[in-house]
Amino acid sequence: MNVLVTGGAGYIGSHTCVELTEAGHTPIVIDNLSNSSPKSLERAAEICGRQIRFYEGDVRDVGLVEQIITEHNIDCVIHFAGLKSVSESVKMPLPYYRNNLESTMALCDAMTHTGVKKIVFSSSATVYSADNIMPLSESAKTGDCTNPYGWTKYMCEQILRDFAAASSERSVVLLRYFNPVGAHPSGLIGEHPNGVPNNLMPYISQTAVGKRECLSIFGDDYPTPDGTGVRDYIHVVDLAKGHVAALKYLGSHTGASVFNLGTGKGTSVRQMVAAFEQACGVTVPCKTAPRRAGDLAVCYASVDKSACELDWKAEKTIEDMCRDSWNWQKNNPNGYDD
Ligand code: NAD
Ligand code: WQD
């Protein structure tokens, strides 16, 4: 299939371009480079031995999106483009609502005008309400989001459900990612957050490489086995393969469907640090710090539905995630600027 990949130069998008190409699809990327480098796509092309067509532009530019769809005979869209920092969204809610909602609606307009009927959307476990029982199944309660970023995902899900309901031929897959980490095993592509990382894994690897002094563990008095927060970390290559599975699913289903992409297993902060130290042979200095506002004690997915209906399962281990993150980090301490 010819697949329009919005936000394809970003962390998850670039890994997905590799997996799409390796599965015989042709990704065509549009990205405004607001949080990425075009080098990610040059490296992705190096991995799969095939050029990836790239358009620098904004998804909100409906005319440009329509032009790309027509020129490349697009069959399906994977919509990664969006702003994703929880803390930034609290400080600057309006750019988050504008960018994430308007880009989704512009894409729906362009699809309507050009007759494209299939779309996969990057949603997040953050749409689940805080009072659910673990593991989170796709039918668990959503809403009551704790930050504007989470609300944008919740609202985009609703927009896309309505978009699917408005025409019987449309097919929408909403993928709720848990905690994507790791990098391509080649060490050529990976995640390079701007400034001080908010997320655990990049903070660990930047501490290990000496860019940060010490990891602050946000809370060690949670009701978990070692007192630190538990999350469902998923290797970005497994996550990317989940998108290839979603494309297959779209080919034989209409309407809107939702799937968790996680491993179904929880790992604590201390377990992750220990796994990283062991897998990479490095030391990660840590100190205990107060809990971070808005954090849950435990969050992990039920993966039964994606195993059954998408025929997809995460295969990589926590050790793979640590080793591949470290391989990327030590070879590219300044990301794509190296
Ligand atoms: P990323 O920032 O690396 O990639 C997003 C890409 O979208 C960037 O390359 C950015 O330049 C581009 N972009 C943003 N707005 C755009 C616009 N209006 N037009 C064109 N391009 C635009 O983020 P990522 O980690 O690869 O995440 C991809 C998607 O998955 C996002 O929608 C994110 O919210 C979602 N998601 C990410 C995580 C995570 O932990 N990384 C978890 C759940 C969901
Ligand atoms: C994981 C654990 C922290 C940093 C976020 C978003 C979510 C999704 C994925 C997009 C928690 C602890 C972290 C640090 C720490 N993104 N931690 N020290 O919060 O589960 O999810 O990213 O959709 O929406 O909220 O991930 O990596 O920030 O934290 O102790 O320096 O690590 O308290 O227990 P989180 P995270």
C-alpha cells in the first residue's frame, strides 16, 4: 500500500517507515520538522535500502496534503503528527489544541476530498481515566484527562470516531500506545528529546552517557513492590510493527476500532534502572525525589484484544529496550546533530 505518514520524521514515525518498507509498503512522509530532523529519514532509508519520499510541510495545509495524496495514489494514512509533551501542554494549552485538533480535522478534510477511506491514529494510554483497575482493557473508562495533551488525544479519538460513522466505507484504527522506548537495533535512528528529558528512558540513557548528573526517582512510596512507579514499556520497533498489523486490519474492517499497544507487563523505575545497568554495563546515579504531580502508581495494558484481532504481540524484552536505547545514545549523544 502507499501510505501517507504524517509526522514520519519523528521518533515513532521514522521507525514505522522502516517497518512499513520492510513489509512491502511505500511510506510517503509529511512533517513540518517542528520536533524532528530530516536526517532521521535519511538514516531510515539507509536501514531499509530504499529512499523515503519526504515533504516538508504542515498537515494543516489541506491543499498540500491533497496534492501529496493524489500524486502518490495514497491508500491509507498513518497520523503521527502532533505535539506530545505533557508538561509543555500544561504551560501552553492552546498551541496543543490548535496543532493536534486542527491537523486531525485538516487530514479528514483532505481524505474526504480525495476519497481516502483508511486512517490509523496515534493515541495514548493517557486517555484512560485514573480510577480504572489494571490491566487497562480497551473498554476501560476514558476521559478525566489530567493535562491538555491527554485531552487532545481524547478529542481526536472522538473526531475520528464521528468521521468513521459518517460514511459506511471508512475505516479508522485508534492505537493507544503505552510507554514507547528503545531504538532501532542498528543504532541509526532513535529518540532525541529537546532539552531536559521528561520521560524515564531518555533520562536514564543521558545520565549513563554523562549528559545528566543523576536520575531523580519521582516517588518511592507508591503501593508497588519497590515503592516506585510501574509502567508498560514497549520497544519502538514492536510498536512500529503494530502499525503494519493495523494496516492489514484496516483492509478487512470498516468503522472505528481501538487497540492497546503495550506488552501487558509492568516494570518499576528501579527495575528499569537495574536492567539498564546490567544490559549496558554502566552505572546510573539515582536519588529519590518527591512524587511528580499527576503520576499514577501503576499503569499497564491488557493486550488480549490486539493479540486476538490485530494478530500482533510485542516480542522484545526490557533488556532489548535498554540495550538498543544505549546503543543509540552512545553513538549519537547529540541525536541527529552528530
Ligand atoms: P515526535 O515529536 O518525535 O513526532 C511527531 C512528529 O510530528 C514530529 O516529527 C513533528 O515535527 C511532527 N509534527 C507535529 N505537528 C505537525 C504538523 N502540524 N504538521 C506536520 N508535522 C507535524 O513524537 P513521537 O514520539 O514520534 O510521537 C508520535 C505520535 O505518537 C504523536 O502523535 C504522539 O502524541 C503519539 N504518542 C507518543 C507517545 C510517546 O511516548 N512517544 C506515547 C503515546 C502517543
Ligand atoms: C515513567 C515512570 C515516572 C522520569 C508519559 C506521558 C504519556 C505518554 C508516555 C504520550 C513514572 C518515573 C520519570 C524521571 C522518574 N506519552 N520517572 N524520573 O508519565 O508514564 O507517560 O509518556 O502519550 O502520555 O504522560 O512516562 O517516562 O515520564 O515516566 O522517576 O526523570 O518513570 O514518575 O513512574 P509516563 P515517563
